[in-house]
Amino acid sequence: MRFILAAFCFISCFSVLAQNPLQQVTVKGVAPDYAGYNLVMRKVVNPISLSTADIMVLRVDEKGHFEQSIEISEITHASLDMGQYRGDIFLEPGMTYELVLPPFKPRTDAERFNPYFMPEDVILGIKNDEALALNEMMARFDQDLSDLYNQNARAIFTRSDISKAKKIENKLDSLYSSNNPYFKLYKNYAYGELRSLAYKRNKRTAEYLTFGEEVINTTMPSFIKSFNTIYKGFFSSYFSSAHGDSLRSTFSSTGSFDTLTTSLQSDTLYAKRIFAELVLLKGMYDAFYTGRYDEEHIIGLVKDAKEKSANLSIKDIAHGIYKQLTWLRVGTAAPQFTLYRLDGREKSLSDYEGKFVYLNFMHTNNHTCKQDLQLLNVLSKQLRRELTIVTVIMDEDPTKALELVKKNKYRWDFLHYAAMPKVALDYNIRALPAYFVVDPSQQLRISPAPSPSESFTPIFIEAQRKYHYEQMRKNRPKEKSIYDF
């Protein structure tokens, strides 16, 4: 059986740079511990939501050999997730990388569904010297900057010590004086967090020094980190600043992303339209999750951005944010799937169209899941006419689940996730158990839904009543009756 290991390549879909020709980059190596596995490289396709997409699959053969090539036009930062380890690498166009992977340690089931689990960072080995040079320099710079930041952050922040921050920058610039344009820009972005401490009383200076360049490269991990740090909670801070009155008023009154952008551009710090749009999208993304702003208003503005922005990259970023803000939102289409029942029969979510579905995700080694299955058994009898229960088993091996179902004589559909592992991502399964209610039209009616022990029945009955009322209003006869006069 093959497994999928995720590798995350931190690169966004938005980069204001001269377009370079595509060149091939090859990744290869020998890692017998990973024989039979697929190592999936992914890239971040949104610098704000950090959503990802596959870029490469390294298929490791039975002897441990792997090799794959893709075409890239610029240096790409990748972060390879290898079970309990994670390693970074910068891929240069035209280069071949012979990787040395650490001994394989797979994640346990408990770690896979632990939202707080973080893999251990390791140095990803590169055998060939010509491919090692940039990676070695970047790794040393990052480590030296991290050490100096940790040693001086408190003093710089407490005293707003601009002089000390500049000395750190000058020291690192002296140690790492490479003329590589990518590295020079990378360093400038990397200083962003340090500057935000030193210029805490004049944050605008930190913004200008870090993002004032004519060239903007959002594919760099240092850009993503500093941008999301400096502009975190942008609306809250900017609306209350001396420059924020116009934007605050425009945000409250308009449904147009273009009008909002024009308002922000009146501030010379955000005169570049593309950067102004990027900052606004970051502001709206953060504001959505605070609970202090009208969520539907924000969704409407992001939708307007994805449909009407003049810049294709901004459209893509807005589209990704819109997808995430509306992802698993009540009233949106439930993510479709096709899985196999424990008895081997194929089942799709669409097979349950026309019924209310109590969709749940379980692991048989989880004590809470076992308890909830007992409650679901009671519920399946109490609401057998109103509700269809569907359980997706997340065990690697479904054998125990099959035994559990037979032993307890559970009589609803149990599906195994293995035929479509993406179902866990589609439903954002970060911890187990997890619950959703899908209505007869295949839309999410309660998302997330309460467990059967959390007063589920009255909540479901009310949701069911509202659904039928909505359908009745939607489908009422067009002809007026005597009661309409």
C-alpha cells in the first residue's frame, strides 16, 4: 500500500518580477527507508491564506531510488515534509539536486490528527556541491539572523533601539555580501520583523524600508513571513491611525473593492496599486476571523476583487481567499467524495441526495469516537426516518473498524477514507471526531455540527424545520390564491 507524504513549497502565485524563461530543475536521490512511498512537493499558491497545490511527486521505487523534474523560472523555496521531519531547500532553475533524506519516521495516527503537531526541522542534505552553495548560504544567514534577533529583540523593542537594529543589519550585510539579486532582496524582507520592533513608534518607516522596493517578490519565504507579521490585523491598527479615517469610512459604506483600493492609494505609502490591493486582501482576511466585522460584507468585497481586479495575480489571490472564507460555510456545497464501504461497495456523497446526512469522521483507537459511536447507534434508531448517518473511518487499516461494526451491529454506512485521502483536507479534519449535517440538496446545513452528546437532536430538528420552510417558500405555486389578496 502506498502512502502520501506532503511536502510544502512556500511560494505564492503573485510576483512582480521580470519574467525569466522556464528551466528544468531535477530532484533525485536514494532513500531505501522511503521505498514504496510517494513524496509530494507542494507550493503555497497564496501569500495570505497560505493555501497549497502540488508541484511534484517523487515516486520512490522499491530500491529507494527517486527522480523527478519540473520547469521553474525563478528560485523556489521548498519545505519537504517527511513524516516526523521537515527540511527546507531552495531550488534554482537549471540545477540538479541529489538529496540525502533522514531515516524515515512516519507520523502516528494520533500525530496525523493532532492540529498542534509540528514536525522536527532538520537540514535537508544535498550531495552535489554546485547545488549546495546557495542553500548553505541561506541556511547560515537565517540561523545568524535568528540568533541575533533572539539575543537583542527584548532590548530593541523596550528602547525602540533603531541604532542596534541597524548594526545587526550592517553586520549581516557585511558577513553575507553576495551580489545574488534574489539573496539581496531576501535579506531585505528578512529584516522586516527586526524593523517592526525598532520602529514600533513609527511603524510606517518599517513598512517603507521593507516593502518600498520597486520589485516585489511574494514567492520568498522572508516576504511571506514579514508581510504577514507587519500587516497582521491591518484594519484594526490602520482604522485607528491618523491616516485611516478615509479607508474606514469607505470600508463601511462601499461594496466595491476598486473604491476601497483607490481610498487606500491616497496614502502615499500604498500608492502602488498592486501592493495596496494585496494589503487590503490581508486586512480583510484577518478581519474576517476576528468576529468584529460583518463577515458577509467582507466576503462580498473579496468576491468583487476576484471578479474585477485588473491584475490577474490579485484575482488569483482573492479567489483563493474567497474559497477559504466560504469553505465549509453553511449554505455552500458539501465537498463531494467517492469512497468504499467496509464491505467493499463504492459509495458517493451524491448517493445520499434527497436525504439529511449526519456525516462524521472517526478513528476506532479514539476513546471519544468509540463513545460517540454508541450514541450514534441510539440516534440512528430514534431518527431513522429523518436522518441518514454516514461514518468515514480514518484508521490506516480498516480491519479493527470492521470488527467493531460487526461486534456492535451498527447498521449504517461506514466508509474508509483510503480511496480518497483528500476527503480529510476537503473537510478540514484537524481533530477527531468531526461532524457535519448535509441537507437533501447536498449543501452544508450545520457546519461544523455538534456531536450526538451536545444536544444534537433539537438543533437538527430546528435546522430541518428551517430547510423545509425555505423549500416551501421557494417552491410555492406562482398562481395567487384567495388568501393572497
